[in-house]
Amino acid sequence: MKVTDPLSTSVNLVDLMSEKHLFLRRKVGELDGEELNRTETHILAVVEQSGSLSISDIGRAVSLTRQGTHKSVLGLIERGYLAESEHPDNRRDRRVTLTDQGQQACDNQLAIKRELERRVAEKLGAENVERLKKLLMEKWLED
């Protein structure tokens, strides 16, 4: 099978998807003016979707250790992307929410992703992009 992407070294589905995923994540990082790493952007996206989460819930959602999650979340709090508050019913339960700066970072990421999708659609065609998105949303291996 001929490989059409000169940077690709694989022809199996899993490796091809992984390579494209890494390429797209790097591209988003290059185009984004924020100094956020992939873990931090993932944390912001999870908090944006949920509104308010505990640090433990964030760790489970992004598959990080407790220590790694705590370090990343504290860094995002210190840099003004997240705010921490006590849960009204349980003082031990600390909740994390987006700040205005955090929401702006999420909005910027979404705009970049939309632009990259537009560029992909120019190359592959809008119908193919929609078809690919539908295929990626299907449950392939889940029971």
C-alpha cells in the first residue's frame, strides 16, 4: 500500500489515527498564543464541559495521577485560567471552574480547531470530512 503522507511511517489504522491526532494537536498548539501544554488544554476543555469539577474528577476525566492532576490544576489556578472554591455542602470538596481567561483560552482553541477543520475540508472535501466525523463518533470496539 502506498503511503501518501511523507511524514507517515505506518499503514495500519491505529498508527495512522495516532499520527494525525498528534499532528493536529501540535498544529493547534502552534496557532494558539497561549502557553498551555496538551494536558492543560485537556483539563480546561473538561472543566468547560462540566462547569465545575473536583480535582479528583478532573484526574479521572483526563487519566492523570492525583499528583499530576494537582500540579497541573494548581498551575492553571496560579496563571489565572481556573478558580478554586469550596463546595457549599462539603468544605473538604474543592471545586474548580473556568475564569474569564480560561473561557477565552477555550474559545480560542475552538476557533483554531474550526479553522483547521475548514482547511482539511478544502483538501478532502466537506462531504468526506462529515463522513469521517460520523465514523469517528460511532462505537467501534465498545461492548
